[in-house]
Amino acid sequence: MKKLFILSISIFTFIALNAQTAIKSTTTPPVKSDKNGAEITFESLVHDYGTVQKGADGNCEFQFTNTGKEPLILSDVKSSCGCTVPSWTKEPVLPGKTGIIKVNYTKTNVVGTISKQITVTSNATTETVVLSIKGTVVDNTPAEVVPVKQTNEVVAPQK
């Protein structure tokens, strides 16, 4: 019975750790040859939460600018897992204007490493851009102190 319990815990741990691994693309994003088209430029491709407390706000934003000559349209924004929820500017972004992709990481109640990707697909010359969020969720709350049961016994001093 003890071996079965240890095996179950080991399998659960293995699955939980693998669920947190980053998905890395090994392909180069396709580049269109139209130099007069839309172009998406992000202020940053990575948002680092740093070390955050368990239960902290998991929201962040990626701001981008259309540095091209045609309106920029984001056709899709997908995350690497269901715990990362993106929302984005749905209207075309005119040349020189900015847009925002908001990301909500919903698992800040789980202690551990954050490493997730958000794939942005648009009509830009670089059709696909991968954004990343990273950080560490920690739990610094003190452990619950259980009071020691008091007894009414009187202990006589030893001689």
C-alpha cells in the first residue's frame, strides 16, 4: 500500500511539473515581402512578474505600435495554456498608433515558476510574434501555530 501511495505521488508530481514547461518554437516566423504593409513593434516581448506573493494580481499588458504603412489587424492571440487569458485590441490599428494586449495569469494561487507564452497572429510583415510571461509565485505566509494544550498538573521540584 505504501509503495502504491509513493508511486501515485511520483506520477502526480511528474505530471504537475511537466504542465509548467515552456513551449518553444523551433521555426522562424514567416515574413511577408510587402515593405509597405503593417508592422507590429512591441515595447517588450517579455513581462517578468519577478517574485510575487501567492494570490497576487496576475494581470499585465503588452503595448505595441503599428510602425508600418497600412492598418494592423490582430487576427488571433492564443496562450500556451488555459491559465493565461489574453484580450486584445480588435479594431485595426492605424500606422503610428498603439494597441494593447492584456494578459491575465490566473494561477497566482499556485506556488511555483511562471513561464507561459502568448502567440500573436496579425497581418504584419512578421505574421507571428511570441510574447512571454515569467516569474515566481511564493507563499511567505507564516505557518499556523497550534497552541500547546495546557494542563493543571503541578510538578514538584526534584531534589
